[in-house]
Amino acid sequence: MRIIKDTEQLDKRVEKAVLAIGNFDGVHLGHQELLRCAREQAAKIDGNSVAVTFWPHPITLNKERQFVPLQPLPERLECIARYDMDISMVLAFNREFANHTPEEFVTEKLLAFFDLKTVIIGFNHNFGRNRSGSVETMRQLGEKYGFEVIALEAIDFKDSPVSSSRIRRALAVGKIKGVNELLGREYCLSGKVVEGVGRGGKLLGFPTANMETKPRQLPLEGIYAVRVKFDDKSYMGALNIGISPTFKDTPKRLEVFLIDYDGDLYGKTLQLDFVQRLRGEKKFDSIEALKAQIAKDVQEVRNVLG
């Protein structure tokens, strides 16, 4: 998949372009349907399927709202690439961009770079200054400039629409199974292993890798069964997200113990695929009690993943 982060990288317009447009935060089942439709329409005309996304998220312009994405941009693009798109275009969303009228967005950001055949959007898509453009606006612009518009209905799961906000709510309460169902895959995050407090192996007998991650919404604090992937290998892992209340660590940490692994992980980038939340964080009265619980957690991870 070709990634375009700067339109100056384009030396010519992309021919026969079929665009799926959206924030794609999380690349959930609904987003995947947009991508599938774009691939299908592009194949009919031997054209190019293109995912058009925005970074940062438009909500970030509203300083009164706190917002962190479900995943950083590199992970979003990696997910999009899994669905066999030809091109991903990342449009930098800033106040100048937000001031474009709906028609200016179409002419200056789309038609200027694409031989546009089809635009695929969600049923509730808004665009342009103050979100003034709607699906009907896009259809009117399509008639004016000669491209087709396909608006897809929401994907429902368990009687409710799949959405990024629904995934955030599930993450906030640690419902990993529900998150995975809405994503159509296991929720994952990646990060580099950095130096920690050095307590896991020496004091507890369970050496952990401390992970540094880019800003994103994390699942509820607790212990999780995860698959840990790096160097084309996969291991079972027990992950702790939190402050380790027994030791009163701050700020929040991500520490993962790799089962049946012995080696140096510093500097490596790990991918964690979440399977199940085992329990919440708990303060223990003694180190021995904590060690006994960790041993139980590790055995439960084996039971879940083995």
C-alpha cells in the first residue's frame, strides 16, 4: 500500500480513483466495510482504491474536549493496509483545513489529486466548515463534478451501531471481548521496551518488559492475557496496566511478562494482542502474597491462550 502524507509526493493525479473517506479511528467493522466497498468498486473499473483519512482527529481542534485516539497514526495505517487498499492518503487536519467549505474540500483536496470516479462515505458523514456538508451535499457535488457517491448504512452488532465511541466505552470498562467483536480482530497496541524500575525479575521472580507507547486510549487498569509478537515470533504474556498499588507506582505503566521467554528485550518493539482481562489491580499486604497472585495469573494466561 502506498502512503501519501504530503500531496507534494504526487507527481500526477491518481487515475480511476475510488475513495473511502473517514477518520478510521480504530479501523472497526464499519470502517472495514467502507474499505471493502472501495476495493470492490475499484476492481470493477481496474482502478485505484484509496483510503482518505485525517490526522490529527478533527475533535482535537476543540480545546474544551479531551480526546486521545484509539490508535496512533502508524497503527491506523498498518490496519488499513491489511485490507488491501492501494493507497492511503493522510490529510493534515488543522484550522486552515477546517475552514474549507464542502465544495473547496472536494475541489482542492480531492479533485486536484484524483481522477475521481467514486466516493464512499458513511451514512452520517459530515465535512467542510462547521461540518456543514452532508451526504446529500456530497451527492450534489458528485453530480456537478462527475463522480458517484455511495453512502453506507451503519454496521450493527448486538442491536447497536458499531462506532469508535462504542469501542472507547468498552475499553474504559475493560470489556476486551466486546472490543474485539467490534473490531473484527484482537485489539492490539505496540510499543518499545524501555528501562523500568528493575523490580520484576529481582524482587518478584517474574521479569517484565516495560513498554513505552504513543498517546492513545488504553484499556481499564488490570491484568490481561495477551499475545506478544516481535521478530516474527509469538509468546503468551501477562500484562499489567496500572500503577502497581502495592508499590504505589506513578504514572501508569504497561508491564508484560513473557511466558517461556528468556532474553533481552530492551529497545525491541512489541505488539500486544489482547485476548481477555483477568482481574483488576489490587494492593497486596506482602511481597509473597503478590508473587503468589502473579503465579496464578501466569497459569490463567496459559489456560486462556494455551
